[in-house]
Amino acid sequence: MTEKRDICLLGLILLSSLFTDVSGAEDTHVFISSGESVSLSCNDVLHQCSSTTWIYSNYTTSPAVEVFYRGKNQNNTERSERLSLTSDCSLNIYKTTQHDHGSYTCRQNVKGRQHGNDSHVFLHVLHVSSSSSSSSSSSSPQTEITANTPVSLFCRLFTYDCDHVSSVDGFQLVWMNQTDVDLQTDSRYQIRSDKLCLISLTTTLVNEDDNTELRCVLKHKNDIKTSVTYTVRFTASTTTSIIIRVILVIVEVSVFAAPTVILLQIICAGRAQNRRRTENAHPEDTVMSAVLE
């Protein structure tokens, strides 16, 4: 009987380990696009955040860094000025960049001892960069480029472990236009995806594409996790050339229209002059016409 009870207890422990971390920590996954602000929640928060410590790691730098220790900003990273704690001790990141991705751990300490379990938050950042034959690579979502030249957009999910995210069924990156149409169906765009965390778009933008929005979307089945919008902005030289062409059209129209206007003016002036000559030559006819009227 004792052996059966032990086996049942072991089975329950193994089953529960499939849904929680071995240490009992709770994991949260947050997906966000670069440039947005985000707040990462902490569980089991104690009073006034004086017991709260936030630890950051992106798995490429070692060791992990305490960005907040007992509620105080440690100012030990270049992005410290973008980090703050909210009233509920959540970690606020202002205007996230692709470099903010990674693992964030919230820990509570009381009198030198840990209170409760750690809260693990994995931050995944979606980011778009561009390159074209007329400009250098840029990470701005509104890069100025030149019309009628090839341009490539690269949409990447910065994550702590791309292979892990790829193993989750239903995740995919998609390029869409401003009307939410999948650009994979448009022959103007060449879409290439080597793996889940990176998808590229290559096309040649024409003048009519100015201010067009191209959107990279991270989907999980039918749910949109996050997206980044890239707005096409042509350079000033391109805009100037368009204005010059418009002016040239106006000038050409004016060149052809001016002789016609002058000819009409000459004809009208000639008719008016002939009328005055007739009236001066036969004044009695003018008087008689006035009486008859």
C-alpha cells in the first residue's frame, strides 16, 4: 500500500512539472514591437517595492544584471534611464529597442531571505530594418528612400531562443499591406523566410508608393501577437523631381495655349475695331437703330 501511494505521489509531481517550472516559478511571454513602451508584471509583490529586485539576462551577456535592487535603479546599463518601476513594482521599459529582448526575473527578498517564487518574464521584440541601393541600412520605421530603386525590408523577432519559439505550433511572420492583404500573393513583392524569427521583403517602389504602409505581423494561429508598420518616405530629391515634372507639364501646356489665347485676342480686337469704323462711317444708321429699338 505504501509503495502504491509513493508511485501515485511521484506521478502527480511529474505531471505538475509539465505545467510549471521545476522551481515553481511562473513564466510569462510578452510580445511587443520596437519603439513601444511596456510594463512587465511582478507577482507576490510586497509593500513599497523596497523588497523588489529585477534581474535581466539576454543569454548573450554574462553574468545576469540586477537592473533594480530593492526598488532602486542600479544605473548599470546604457538603457537605465529608460527603466522605471510603477506603483505596483512592475518594470516599465520606455520605447523598447531590439536590444531589450531577453529574460526578466522579479524576486522578493525580506530580511535577506527570498519570499515566494521568482516571476520570469520573457520579452520578445519585433523589429524592422531596411536597406536599398540608394541608402545605407537603417532601423527606422520611416526611412527616406529613393523611388524606382530596389529596397529590402527585414523583419526579425528578437527573442531569447528562436528555436524554442519555432517549436511552438502556430507561430508565423507575415508581410501585409495597409489593407491587411498578405503580400505573399502580390507578384511585386518577393518574400523570403529562412526561419520563423526572420522574414524579408524585396521590391522596387514607384512614385505612387509614397506614404504607403507595409506591416510585418507576428501571428499565433489566428491571434496577432504584435506588428511593426514600415511607412515609405521618399527622399526630398525624389519629391523635388516630381514637382519639377509637374511644373514642366504646366509650362508645356502654357506654351501651346499661349498662341491660341493671343490669336483669339487679336480676332476679338479686330472685330471690335471694324464695328467702331462702321458706326463712325454711318452715324445715321446708328441713330435710326436706336429709334427703332
